[in-house]
Amino acid sequence: MAFFESQGHQLYFEEYGSGEAVVFLHEFDGDIRSWQQQMACFLAHYRCIALSCRGYSPSDVPSDQASYGWQKTLDDVVVLLDKLGIEKAHFVGLSMGAFTGLRMRLQRPDRMLSLVAASGGLGAFPAGRDQFINKCMTLADAAMAADFMPADHMAYGHNRIQLREKNYAAWLTFYQQLAEHPGIGAGLTQKMVQAARPSLHDF
């Protein structure tokens, strides 16, 4: 297991292969394990790196709200690049990770070779912005009150049920891993990363 320190917290990452670096950034509902198949595919030609965001085990799961934020996540990525001696990398981000990748492209283009940003605009449309933020806060409260991720609610959402119908075994793995996410980490990530991040329309 590999850890590095960033902004006072121990964060976990995995690294395989060699060559140009590809950094995988996970979604809110996923974690570092979400990228196993992609990393296995690319490691023959690339140096594949996946980061477990703060709030997601085995990285530290801080209980204080001030330890979370989309800017802190971006800064963690830069610290990891520095630790590994990587000047520039390709980035692949999904949802929350895609937002990090987009902000990375705007703030630190000097560290980026390319970017795949998939589904990074959730909650961006002005007409539904307040509703998105309210949903984030509701989910955050539920996760922290229960002390675990409300996997039943998340895994049966309209954007997940297609996977269940197409590949039940893959969906079950997703569901089981989702249920393992610590409630405090999930809740504070919802509040300080998902709800607090600017809309794509803002930049």
C-alpha cells in the first residue's frame, strides 16, 4: 500500500506500469477500485496512477468540514505529481473526478498532457442548480446520520439501473463497494466538494 502526505493528511494511491503517466480520478460514488479494469488495460503502455480522495478509505477520512473542498482535492493531485516526480500527465476523470480534471486544466495546464472528462457537469445547469445543491445537502445529512453511504438510494438511481440490467455482477460489485464508504467522508464530500463547487457555467 502506498501513501503520501498532503495538507496534513495521509492519502492512498496505486501505481502500475511505466511510460507516460495517466492519472485516474474517481467519481463520488466510486473509489480507487473503480479504475481497476482500465488500469489493467493501459499498464502495458502507460504509468497508471489512481488516487483515493480524502474521505475515501484507505485514505484519511477527516471529521472536520474544513479538511474538504474541491480546491483541496485539486491540490492533492498536484502534491501527488510532485511526490512521484511527474512533470506532466494524462488525466481521466469521471463525474467528481472529471470536475477536478477540468479545474486542473484551467489552473495547472502546465501539468497536463491531455484530459478525458466524462460526466463532469452534474448540477451545472442554472435552472436546476438550487435543486442539485439541496439534493447534495440532503444526501450529506443522511450519510452522516447513518454513518455510512446510503447505497440503496444511490445504486438504484436512474443513472445506475442500466448497469444492473446489463451486467448484474458488475453492478453488485459497485453496490458493495459503495456501501463501504464512510458516512462522514461521504457527507462532507457532498457538502464541501459537490455542493460547494462552482457550476461549469461559471467558468
